[in-house]
Amino acid sequence: MAETQHGPVLQDGKIFLGRSVKPEYLDLRLANRHGLITGATGTGKTVTLQILAEGFSNAGVPVFAADIKGDLSGIAAVGEPKDFLTKRAKEIGLEPYENTAFPSIFWDVFGEQGHPIRATVLDMGPLLLSRMLELNEVQEGVLNIAFRVAADEKMPILDLKDLRALINSVSERSKEIQSKYGNVAATSVGAIQRRLLVLEEQGANQFFGEPAIDVADFMRIAPDGRGVVSLLAADRLMEKPRLYSTFLLWMLTKLWQTLPEVGDQPKPKLVFFFDEAHLLFSEAPKALLERIEQVARLIRSKGVGVYFITQNPLDVPNTVSAQLGNRVQHALRAFTPQEQKAIKAAAETFRKNPGLDTEEVIKELKTGEALVSTLENKGEPSIVQRTLIRPPQGRIGPVSAAERQGVIQYSPVFGKYEDVVDRESAHEMLAKRAEAAAQASAQAESGWGSIFGAPASTAGGKRQPASFGEQVIKEVQRSAARSAGSMIRQIIFKTIFGSRR
């Protein structure tokens, strides 16, 4: 199927990556064993990511990738046969070298450069939300209590205003709920509310809400049988690195929780590229690292392959790195002791090639060259080889704003996520409770109100807001009742019935 339709870039269920002393391929059967692409800035990581995305698309595998600088968006446009690309194609025996555009959908958390992506606060959950808010252990405990109260009282937490209202309610009811859920410290409540304000200022309120994303929209197949490439515009999102990394981890978790077990497949159901992966692990607490390791280990049984892209192989913890079987290493620099350590660590992750000094080669690699080792046969890594990476079929570099808008408007999901839906949830339910409590209190005091002054005015059968004078009278009434209740009752009794004598 693939060879006749897509030429030599896809052969016998394998994606052509480039040529060393032999053609180098990524076996689709083993592509869900995850992978790692590393290298210094400007060494060709983005192009490697693009040719992998193109290869998976050609094989009918949907792709999701974060587009950090916008360069990856060129995959949606027909590439140009530039001299250096055609020269590389001849060097590696890629004939014919054909340019084409790939079926693509643009996404954007902020809804500007693509379709909006939203999730509910409940979907995010207290663990990931605590990571996003940078809460300490005590504050995270209060957040967990809030989620538990909402679950027990059947209050949906959809957006940030729901969460704000819920945190306030838990604070006001702290004595009432303490015996069942635990202590709610006022200082922790204040800290959470401040962090939520910061999150709102970063634009996170555009992410939380409905309609929530349907992960099936990341797993589309185009009419010609190719997998659709979903690209997340991440240039603005990268300005908020904690928001970016938590969002992508949420997506992985969502896929893991949603997709059924499929076992070994001829090819993945979806491939997920996590660019700037060091942001995911930076200062991550132990509970979060355990979640990442768990998702990476188990999601492959759902048919999902995860590929991390980062500058330094040491950015990825050993527990996660051990699960990344397919590796592409671009050049690294060795100007500092830390960089020298990274080169040594990168070299030691490969299956040795007697004909290569891997540590030295990593420092010598040119742009568009890489050390490649992929899984083969029954899952063992191939001997590492110095490889010329093939040129992409799509455009190298970003699409224009007009081209992007054209792709968005002709997208199969256009109109599905553009309009926000605001149904009744925790914010509205708590507001109704407060209103009902206020009415009950007013009714209880109505008898006293006839003595101290007229009740709040009504119009059309509805209670109207009290005037300033009415509010003063009510406040005087409450104060008098608290300070001299018994005296007032005696005065009223004598006024109405006279003295005992």
C-alpha cells in the first residue's frame, strides 16, 4: 500500500529516516515503544520531528505535536524542492523525492492560531492543578478537600469561577466540614485564591470550560487514508512553561484514561510529540514524576507512542528514559562540564558500534546529521549509526497567517469548539444556596422588621434590593438584638400590654 502511494519514504511498514552505511528505518510495529530526539539548538531537531510526523501520517497514523516556534506548521503546505534538499535526497537514495502537503488541524489554547482546546477543572484533577498552581503540600490538601466536597455534593467544577466559588464555600464552612474532611487553613485558602488569580491573568480561564475537547478529534484519518497531523500553537503557551507542561501532561493522562487496551498492533493508533520536554520534569514533585512514569509505561498498551524532544538527554529522568527505545541524537556542544557529562550520558544510552567513537561523533555531527538507533526484530535496539536525515516532503518553515486561516476554516472540526458553553455548575449552585439562605434569614427577621421599619420594597412579586436607609435600619436592628435582646423584649411587652400593675 504505502510504497506505491508514498514512494520510498514508507516501505514494508517502516518509516525511512535517512541513510548511514545502510538505510535507517523506524519500524511501525515498535513505534509505540516511545522515543527521544535530542540535540543543541539549530542542529535539526525540528526537521527530524517533521519527517517522523510525515512518516506516521503517510502510514495512516494520526499525530499530535506541540509547535513551539511555528516552524512545524509548514507540514500543512507543499514543500519547495530547494537545491540543498534535492542534493540530500540524491545522497541518501531518496528517489523520487516528491513534495506534498499533509492533512493538518491547528489548535490553540487561546483560540487565536487554531481551534480552542478546553478542559474542565474536574478533568484536570487536583494533582495536576496543584502542579499548575505551584501549591505546597498543605495547600494541595485544601484543594483535595474542595474537590471531595464538590463530588459528595454533586457540584460540577467546570471553570475557574466554579473553583473560586468552591474554595470560598469550603473556607466559610471550615468548622462544619473539619470533622469529615480535615482542617481548612485560612492562609492556604488565601494562597490558592491568589494563585488562581495569577493563572487567570496568564489566560488559563480560556482553557478551562466547555465544550471540553474530545480526544477522538486528535485521532482522525483523512479521506486519502493518511493520518491527520494536529499541531498545537505553543509560542504563547511557552511563555507560561508550567501551564504548557501541565497541559500536555493532562492530554497524555486523558488519552491514557480514555483509550481502550489494544496490545501489540501493526502500527500505533496515535503518536504524541512532546517538544521542550525538560519543562515537564523541571522541579516536578515526586508524585508528579510517578504519574509521568506511570503514563509513559502504560499508555503504549493503548497504542499510543510518545516522543520527547529536548536539548539535553539528562533532562529526562532515568525512570522515563529507560522506556524510550527509539532514539535520534543530534549534535551536542561540550563547552562546560555539564555539557561534557551530557555527551557521555548520551553516548552510553546507545548500543555500541565498534566502528564509531560515539562520544566524539556527537560533537562532530553537522546540521541534518544524527546518531540513530531504533528498535528492531523483537524489540532490541539497533547498533547506533551516523545518519544523514532525509529531507521533509512538506515545507520547511511556517505557513503564512492567511494559509493558517485557510486550514482552520476548512478543518473538519471548524465550529465545534469555537463557542463557549456555560451551563449550571458549582458557581451557580453555590450562588443559589446563598440566595436561599439570605431569604430564609430575611423571613426569620421579618417580624422584627415591622417594628423597626418597613421591609425591603417589592415590585412584581419579587424582592428588590434594600435601599440605603433600609440597610441602616436592618443593621441597627441586628446590633440591638445582639446587645440588648432581653431589654427590648421587656420594653415591647410593656408598650403593648402595659405594666403588670
